[in-house]
Amino acid sequence: MRTVLIIGAGASGMAAAITAAGCGENRVILIEKQSRPGKKLLATGNGCCNLTNTDISAENYFGEEKDFAIPALTRFGLESTVGFFRSLGLLTRRERGGKIYPYSMQASSVLDVLRFALDRPNVELYCDTAAVSIEKKGSGFNVATDKGSFFADRLIVAAGGAASPKLGGTWDGYKLLQGLGHSRTAIYPSLVQVKTENTYPRALKGIKTDARAALYSGKAAVCVSEGEILFTEYGLSGPAVFELSRFVSAERDLSISLDLMPEYEEGEVEALLLENRKSAGNLACENFLAGVLNKRLGQMLMKYSGIPFSAPAALLRDAEIKKLVRSIKNFSLPVKGTTGFENAQVTAGGIRTKEFRSDTLESRLCPNLFAAGEVLDVDGRCGGYNLQWAWSSGRLAGKLGAL
Ligand SMILES: Cc1cc2nc3c(=O)[nH]c(=O)nc-3n(C[C@H](O)[C@H](O)[C@H](O)COP(=O)(O)OP(=O)(O)OC[C@H]3O[C@@H](n4cnc5c(N)ncnc54)[C@H](O)[C@@H]3O)c2cc1C
């Protein structure tokens, strides 16, 4: 029998362990630093676990090597993933935006079926056990943990990234792989709240609205996304803002421009407001946008546009209406940063993928060493893409080079 040791019982580590255990020749040892496997998984998708998406294509992924993830995502794509979970007893459902969830809408269902599948004679799971160093020994590895050492013929590092330390995010995976000669790109928090100049967001704290959000570096658009945004004490949150956050740490002189009526062209919004000035001109400006946008948001836009609340709407000048339209279509906030790894769902960047074979995930520098999941320089958009990468890369690594 050959011993396969997997570091990290998160999404990718468990997928790798189940796959490797499928070959009866393998004795699989899975070690997990935390007291239980898959702790982060329970928190995913607001406790519902958005485990994949119907649109798994390369444009949804980032990293130094744009195409690195493709072989794994092709070999273990959407159908294969849904089939894999179905074979473990999990039923899934499709929701808005092609997001796939467990039918129960409970992340614990996903974790449970993975845990049950690991309960087999050739798998040993050691929790509260942290890998601290790895030494090459012949064609295998000596892995030192805080509970003693293990020898492994094959090693899979699936220790995740730096995001969300409360749920097990660590730098361990990077350090362990760097100890074996690998290198890392710069890393940034991604899918995280964005801190902006907060005078207006603070006043709107708790309000959710659909918007088109564009991140600008000076005058150049860096990234645009559309969906829900949430105003917070420190700035902006919500899926549309998460999408932009990946680029916030890497760029300078940033601002976010919100289009608060993305379905309407600027001219259409202007025509609508001119019509309202006629029909609802008896209102005070304070309530002029009450029938159009969230009330507090409408009032804040008046303030942002420098229009006094008490003035009668009928007296709004054309130039003031134009200014209001510009505020609605281009509500711009200077960016100050993100709320950091502490709150991030994902790490952008990681161990350099060019040091691994994309078709097997075996190291090019160190034979019999594999890596999977977020520890590698692959990160995805919001919507099930990161877990899909974890399942695909975990299952590919668990094949241990079998093509
Ligand atoms: C709040 C939140 C919500 C999210 N929601 C979604 C979602 O709905 N859909 C989606 O696609 N993605 C989501 N993500 C992202 C997704 O959870 C991760 O991308 C995915 O879990 C990464 O899988 P992984 O196996 O690489 O790492 P992880 O799942 O983080 O697993 C790594 C494991 O390794 C263990 N470990 C670390 N160091 C050591 C060591 N030295 N020794 C032993 N064990 C170690 C850790 O404790 C951890 O259990 C979310 C993330 C967060 C934080």
C-alpha cells in the first residue's frame, strides 16, 4: 500500500481524500489543524453553501496564469461535480444567477456527505493536528506535525489560503510549499467589503439596492459588476462590491462609481424626473425621489447633489435635475481599502502555478508533491466558483498523476 498524506481537511482536501481513497491501493491520511473538518464550508453561501455554478468558464477565474485552472475544471466540471455529490447522496438545486446549492439549503448537508464518504477503512482523519514542516525523504516525505511525524509516499497540500482566519485561513500552506522550493505571488484579500469615504455610506447603513458598480483607477475603469450592494458604516458591501474588491489592494487612486438605476439610460432618468417635477411638483425636494428609489437613498442623493430638502420640487431648475441624474448614474466614492483578510472570503494570489502541472497538479520541482485549492494562485468570482475550483483541483490532485 502507498501512503497518501493530505494536509488540510477543507473543501479541496476532503475532495482529494475521497478521490484518493477510491483507489484501494492507497492508505489516505488526512490531517486537519482545527478541531473538525470543513469548518469554513459551514459558513459558505451564508450557511447555504453555493457549491458551484452552471457557468464554469475560464473568464470567472484569475491568477498569473489565466488558463491554469482549465484542465481541472474541464476534467471535473459542473456535471462531474453535481454527479460526484449525487453519488455521495447529495441533491442540489439551481438558484438565481446559475448558483447551485444543496437542495436542503444547508451547508451542513454538503459537509455531512463529505464526512460520511471519508468514513472508510483506508482513510484516517486526524483533527487538531497541524503540519509544521516537510522534509523530502527519498521519493517520499516526512511531515512533522504538532502531534508527531508521518511518512508519505505522496503528499497533497490543501491547506487553503490566508482569507478568513477565524474559519481556518492560514499562511501555513504557503510556508510549507515554500519550504520545498516553491514560490508565491503577492496575495490580497478578495470577495471582501470595501472601505470608502464613509460620510454617505454611514448615513445609509443597512440599505441594500441593486446597482452597477464600477471601480476606477483615476479615469480608467478597472472592473465593472452588477448586482446587490449594501451600504455600511465603513463603505460598501454586497456581491457587486465583492467582485471589485480583488483589484482594490493592487491599484492606486481608486474610486467606486455606482449607477443606482442601471436599467435606465441617463436621458431616460432625466425624462422621468422632468415628468415627476410636473406631476409631483407640490412635494418638497426631500420627497422628490420617494417614488423612484429607496427613500433614505433618494434623500441622500439630494444632499449629495447640493439640493435643499425644503425647496418645492416644482422649482427645481433643469440644471439641478441634470445634477441629480448625474448623482443617480454616477454616485462616486473614493476608495480607502478593504476590510482585509480577516473578512475576506478568498485569497487572490498564492503559490505560483507555473511550478505545477495543470493536468495533474503535481509539482514540477518536487515529484510526488501535489497541491489543490486556494493555496495555489487561482481565485474565482463570487457565485460558487471558488468551491468549484476546490472540488475540481482536489479531485484532480487525488488522482495522484493518473491521467
Ligand atoms: C464566509 C465565507 C463564505 C464563502 N462562501 C462561498 C460560497 O458560497 N461559494 C464558493 O464557491 N466559495 C465560498 N467561499 C470560499 C471557499 O470557502 C474557499 O475558496 C474554499 O473553502 C477553499 O478551499 P480549500 O480547501 O482550498 O481551503 P479551506 O476550505 O480553507 O481548507 C483548508 C483547510 O486546511 C486546514 N489547515 C490549514 N493549515 C493547516 C496545517 N498546517 N495543518 C493541517 N491543516 C491545516 C484549515 O484549517 C482548513 O480546514 C467562502 C468563504 C468564506 C470565508
